[in-house]
Amino acid sequence: MTGKFYGIGVGPGDPGLITLKAQAILSRVDLLCVPKSSVKKDSLALSVVQAVTDREHQLLELDFPMSKERQILEQSWRHAGQQVAAKLNAGQDVAFITIGDPSLYSTFGYLLRFLKADCPQATVEIVPGVSSITACPAALQEPLVEGEEKLAVIPAAYSLEDLKSVIEGFDTVVLMKVNRRLPELMHFLKQYDNLRTFFVSRCGYPDQLATSEPERLLEEKLHYMSLLIVKKNKPAGDNDK
Amino acid sequence: MTGKFYGIGVGPGDPGLITLKAQAILSRVDLLCVPKSSVKKDSLALSVVQAVTDREHQLLELDFPMSKERQILEQSWRHAGQQVAAKLNAGQDVAFITIGDPSLYSTFGYLLRFLKADCPQATVEIVPGVSSITACPAALQEPLVEGEEKLAVIPAAYSLEDLKSVIEGFDTVVLMKVNRRLPELMHFLKQYDNLRTFFVSRCGYPDQLATSEPERLLEEKLHYMSLLIVKKNKPAGDNDK
């Protein structure tokens, strides 16, 4: 019997925000795979797993280099897919764990594509997790979108020109991993007088930072697990609608 | 002692996708509040709660009329806020439950604003939940966004003109509650030859529908808990990147 491959979102970091289903699967699967390159991230996902299960897991470390070269990346994903396929073919279940959710900016998607090419008979189950995109507004007690509002989510690398049109067309914009760009972004956003901005880093951890005054943080060294929420003020009197 | 007010996302509907924290809070809070008007939705959130706790909850039904008139809505939110405030002031903890996540298109935000005005001393905790926005791609085994891709989330009421510019500017667009508009949308999307579309309804329920061929559903009566994912094809050969 071929084993089953799980892609599991463990939530934003607070062990309380893992789902019952993720906990149940992680309590019975022996073999966890984690990307080796992003050491910080791994140990975060692993620490959540260790907080909610008693099982001693074996680890399969997958080598995803930080390269931007297409060929190097493909080779590493293919190799990772083969490593997972070998375990599945030997009858072992394997769980790939990721902070947040496996469908949102996770390495899981790449791995899955190569695995499916290599091991088409594998059964796959993806368990969605709570994303920082909603955990941060919960920490701020500030709704992300309501009614007919539109939401945009933008990753770290984008031009300010690009950001301009997004800000103009959307009610709420979430900018992921803004730590290094915060001063530049806050300066850029000064041109608008109809925006409110919120910054959250390390959401759900003891050192969580959540503020509606990101301009106070411009001198600080910020953690990469961070996002900026930009909300457009509604027309006068409309904020209660 | 004033009671504590919780806003709790119970996830997209599968009881396995509730978080440990939500389950723990709902196991100790006696009083749940649910919006009366959206009867279907309530019973969904309630059925998740009943599946994961043994407690017999009291219910505080809040009357949110389906009106579009500002004054009627404000009156109902204010009244709901007062009802919750009365319970908190009497020392009871109260949990507002919502399918999905309380920060994404939930009535919770309105209620919270009015409650805070009425009962500024209340302690509030928001527990984020898994949203259908990531549960649906998990069911499809199709990543939502990867690498430097941009995501837009658009609610039911929008013009096709508006949609056009969003589709052109984003890698992935999630259209919420598309059930009634599916034929119109699929017709509109025909003009693009670089898109893939996915439809999911009732994600995580026994009657879940998840397909990469929404054009086959144009004659069907579809559930309102539905969304359409529109993904732009990457440049040739780039789909494995």
C-alpha cells in the first residue's frame, strides 16, 4: 500500500490556532517533512507540532536552496519530490508542515507538483490552516473586509508604482513580510490622507507587536514574520455602516 | 466583574477545521450569540460548535435585518450591542460565533464597534478561523498564490468592468458567493485565453462540489456558500516555477 501525503497548515504560530484535524493527523503520522533552508520557519512549524502532540516524529529534511536560479530550484523540488515518493512507496505516511496555510505562499505547492509527476498514485490530503492574513486583524481587533469591500494581498517584492494602483482600487491591502521595507512604505503612504495603517509582527507569539501606529517603528529592527494592513477610510459617516 | 466577549471563527464548516483555542473557549462559555436573520449560516456555525463540545449552550439571538437602509441597520447593531453589553455587565462571558473567520466579511465587526461604544470596559478576544478562501484551494489541491503572486478577493456585488481591471492586475482572483452569477461570470471570462477557473461550493460538507470545470455547472442550482477561483496561467514553462 502506498502511503498518504499530507500538506498541513499549523496556523500562524500560536499552538492554540492549529485545527483539530491537523492535530489528529500529526498525532498518528510518524514522518514529518520540513524545508531545511528556511531554518527559522521550520522550527516554528515544528514547535507548534511539538506543543500539540506527544508523538516523537522522524524528520525528513528537504533541501530547498534560497537560489533564484530556475534550474537549481527545479532540481531541488524534483529531488524533494523523489525523497517523499520513496517514503510513500515504502508504505509510510508523510506530512509536510507549514506555518500558516499550505495554499498561501508556501513551498508545499511546488513540492506537490513534482511529487504528483513522480508518484501519480499517491493519495494527497491538504489541511488548511489559519493564516496570518486573518490572525493579524484578529490581534488588532480591526476587521479586514466587510460588506462589499475588496481585499488585495501583495507579497514583499513589488514596485511602489504597482502598489499605487492597488491602493487606489482596493478597500484593504495586506502587504506581506514588510519588515525591511517599512520606512520606505510608510513614506510612500504619506501621500494619501484617507488611509489607516496597521503593523503586526510575530502574531500570536509572546513577543507579538500589533499597532495602529507603524510610523513609530521606523527605527526598529523588525521580524520578517510581519505584515502591514492598509485600510481606506470610508466616506464620512460611513465607518459605522 | 464584567464578562469577556469573544468573536470566534469556527472554520468553513468541517468540525475538524475548528481550532483548539475556539474549541476550548466554546467548551467553557455558556452564552453564544448568533445573528437571527441568516438562519442557514447560524445553524452551520452552531452545528460545528455542537460537534466539538458537549456543553449545552444558551443562545442569544441577535436580530440583524436583511435591510439595506442605513438607519434600520444601525438601529439593529446598536440594539445587538446593548443586548451583549447587558450580559457582559451582568458578569457573563459571551461568544459570537461565525462560519469562517470573524475578520473576513462577518457581521462581527459591526457588532463590535457598537458594543465598544456602549461598553468600553468590555474585554474582547477574537479567535481567527480557517477561511473558505484557503479551504477551497486545499480541497482542489491547487495553490492559491505562490512566490511573488498577488491575490485579490472580491465579494458578490461588483461590476464586470471592475472585475476586468482586477483580473488584469492580479495573478489569482477569488470571487465570493458566485452561485447566482456563475453563468454571467463564465461568459465574461471566455474573453481571456490565459485563465484557469475553479468552482467550489459547500467546502468540507458531505455535498461539497469542487471542480476545475465550472462551465459544466451553468444549469445547476448552486449553494450560496460558493466561490470561484480565477488563476492566470504563468508564461509558458513557468507553471513549474
